[in-house]
Amino acid sequence: MALVRRIELVEEVIGCCGIKDGCLGMFLKDPVVVGSVMWIAILASREVKRNKPYRARRMGEDMVFWRDGDGKIMALGNYCPHRQALLSQGKVVNGLIQCPYHGFEFDGTGRVVYVPAMGRSQKPPSYLKAKSYVLYEQHGIVWMWYGPGKPEAPPRFFDDLKGLEAYAEYWETWNISFPRAVENQLDVFHLPFVHYNTIGRGNRTLINGVAVKQVDDLTFVWSAVAEKDLGQKPRLKLDIDPREAGVYLEFIYPNLWQNHISENMRVLAFFAPVDSQRTVIYIRFYVKPTGIKGIDAVLARLGMFFNVYILHQDRRVVESQNPGIIGDKLIAPDVPITIFRRMLLKDKELLNRLGIKVV
């Protein structure tokens, strides 16, 4: 009975896609989450300044971030192991985080290197160790390792963004679960309704085919043909590489998304889980109309106003959803969401961190 119940719950989480059994194989081979790349983007680099602790809650854990003497980002659990004071209320001293209560100083591994009450002549006890986290910083983004053991490879990123240096950045916290936040950006057919007066104008409500291509074990791209409904029978699948469509979407599991509008214009987003009910939405708007970084950066900041408006159109609806995804009944154009859910269900570490239980 337990096995039967698990199968039922897995089907509920994935959702009925409205296509015959085995339909996902029409679009791509079954994605597999590789344990060597279990990184999740959690912060924008500019949130963490030099010589100042930064408090943030991620994956249900209260954390303190700071930069050491070389500018490398560090993170510990926010509560001092001595008497549970908040380290984020302390100071950065010589690249170490100092507890505000008794002045204990910790390095990025969580080891206490100095206890003022014991003096510098005595070695601090090894049991005074704070929880530490493995971080990776690149492209102005901070990733956290959530897998077991040590990482064997750096996080994946969108290689085709290397030539786009100018961007504007914005983030805000939504009262919604991590899967809901991600899946809003995987949804290809809400535009005529949620964004009826912006990017969804034209009343193109019919999805006449979806093209999906798996790039690697964590990455897939997709595009869809949206048309006015004139009574035509919609196609299920488009036999093209989505990247040939010009405008397409790309997702790197677990939480990086890109809207490839053109070679010189992109929207990037990542979704940082605060806890089971809240997610920080980060968006970037990349542009390169002139090739002059300073001018392009100004244009990106101006264009961000429109992107934030679109984001708030989404927020109004997404925050109204039931945060749990069990019970959803998906349909054929929901293929990108179905793929994401299959990947998520394979990722036991992330499910545990997010408090999502399928047993």
C-alpha cells in the first residue's frame, strides 16, 4: 500500500499533463539531476558589502554573510554556538566575523579563532564551531552548495551571456513557495491573461505547438507558437530546435531562467527560496544596443521599470495560488513545468531542504 500511495503522490506532484502516457519522451530524454552540480543561486553579489555582515534567510536557515580580507564571500549559520547571539549584529574584524555578545571571532569554516575572555595565548576549544556553507561567486551571483560532500564542479550558467556586460538588477520577496515561483516562469500560456496590456497583447490564447530541447542533464530550452484561436486544431509538438525561433526560454535546474529575446537583449531570473512559503525573485535586464557599457547600463536601468511592472502583474496572481503543487492537473502546453517537476522529484536533497515531502 505504501508503494501504491507513493506512486499516487508522484503522479499528483507531476500532474496529469493531458497527453498520453510516455508523452514526455516526445520532447526530451528523462532529465537526471547530477550530484556533482547541486548548486542553487541564493544572492546577488552586490548584497554583500566589504566590512559589513549581511543577514539573509535561505532554504529555511538564518545565515550571516560577509567578505574576508581578500573579498571572498563567506557564510555561517547566524547563531553563535556559544550563547546563540546573532552574528549578523556583530562586526567584520580582519576578515573574520565577530560575535556582538562576547567578541568571539570565526573564520569562514565556522572555526572560532579567538576568544577574548581566554586571551590570545590559549587555543579556543574545537567544539565552538558554527555551521558553515560552501559558496561559489561568479557573474555577480552567489550560489550555495546543497548537496552531500564537496562539489566536484562549479555551477552552470548561460554561456551566451558572456558578451553582454551591461545589465540592471532588481529583487523582491514573494509570499509563495519555491516551485510556484519557478513554474510561473516556465508557463508559456498565461501571457494573454496576466499580461494582457503588455507582453501578452494580441489575444493569442491558443498554443499551437511547443518545441523543447534538452541541452544537458540540467538544462533545457523551449519555445511555443501562440496564435489567435480561429478553430484550428493545435499541434502538440514542434519539430524544431527552439533556439531557431529567435525568441526562446532556457532553464538551468534548479533555479536559473533566461528569456532570450535577441542576441543583444535578455531577461535573466533566479528564484532563491527563503523558506517553504517565501521566495526572493531576482531579475536582470541585459541590453547591448550601443556596445558602450556605460550607455547600455543606463538604458538597462530605464528598461527595468517595464520589467518590474511585468513582474508585479505576475505577482498579483502567483501569490494567490495554493503554495502546494500536489493536486495540480496539468495540460499539454505545461510540458516545461512537467519536466521541472520530474527533475525536482529526483532531487531528494532539495526536497528535504525545502520541506517538500513525497512519501
